[in-house]
Amino acid sequence: MQQTFHPLSELFRQLGLPDDAASIEAFVQTHAPLPAGVALADAPWWTPAQARFLREAVCEDADWAEVVEQLDAALRRG
């Protein structure tokens, strides 16, 4: 099974968020740091649909899992 690489901009587009570099950076700066005890999908700023997508991407080890983990790491670096 071949995995597809999704860039961060594509993840933001999938989540219905602005996907240009400046918007992604602003999102990370606004929401970081994500506390250690909070799963990315449980962060309070997601809609229920966004949270479900993020949770499923990681739980199912989907094509999106790698870029979701990249976003998680960026938000924890703060």
C-alpha cells in the first residue's frame, strides 16, 4: 500500500482553514503552546468535524497521520 505525502497546507485546506504560509504560521503562533496533557484533536479551537478528522487520521494511521503529527509538534513547540 502506497502512502501519500500531504503538506501542511493541504491539511489546513482539508480542515477548512486558510492554507497559505502566513496563515499557517499565524495559526501556530495563536494556538501554541498546546499543553502536554491535551491531545491535538481535543484542543478547544477545533470544530467537532475537524477534531474527528484529526483523531481518525492518527488512530487509523491514515495518509494524513504524518502531517497531523507535524502540526501537533509545531503547536507543542510554541
